[in-house]
Amino acid sequence: MKLRTLAVFAILLAGAGIISAQDQALRAHIPFSFVVNGATLPAGEYTVRQPYSPHAMTIRDTGNGVQEFTLVVPTTGQLTQPGTPRLVFHRYGDQYFLSQVWSSSGQGNDIPLTRRERDLMASRITPDEPVTVALR
């Protein structure tokens, strides 16, 4: 009985550690306005977190007011090795669209295209080189 109780306690403790690790917020200073979920957000400080699922993500403006978006994001893939957590933006001239979010474990998530970005692509306008902003 004591062994079973100890095992349940260990499992609960390990699960709590995993959940709290997933809910860790990362910060980024984004030096340009960008589009996410159809809204244009100003340059500034943002937090990114995956609070309850690897397929959900919350992006919050921490400096210019309290705008927050929760997105359902498919997994992009796994890098061969862990790297720096980062945001990747598609740039069309002076317009930036959040495209991907990568964690330090090398797991990537695609951000769904907005209608505006789909329209640009349909007009055969190709994005410039992707722009990367590190998360910390």
C-alpha cells in the first residue's frame, strides 16, 4: 500500500513538473508591427506560451496594452538538435506575418496564414527572406 501511494505521488509530482514547464512564458522584443490571427500588432514586448497543449499557443502584448491571441497551431516538425527558441516571420516589403514558433527543444509550430497573406501569395508576390526573432 505504501509503495502504491508513493508511486502515485511520484507520478503526480512528475506530471506537475511537465505541466508547469509547458506553461513557461518566453519573451520577445519584436521591433516591427506584424500580423497574427488577422490583427496587426505594434512593435513591442510580447510573451509566448503553450499553456495547455502543444497545439495551442498564446501570444500576449505586454507593453502596448493587453492584446492576447490563442491560436491552434499544427506541428511543423522536429529539428535534428535543440536550438534557440524563436519566432519566424514572413516579410512582404514592410509587412510582417508571424509564420512559425520554435521551442528550445527543436519543436516547431506553424501559424495559420491570414487572408491578407493568402491574397499576397495568390497575387504571386513572394516573401522576402524570413525574419527571425529570438525568444528568451
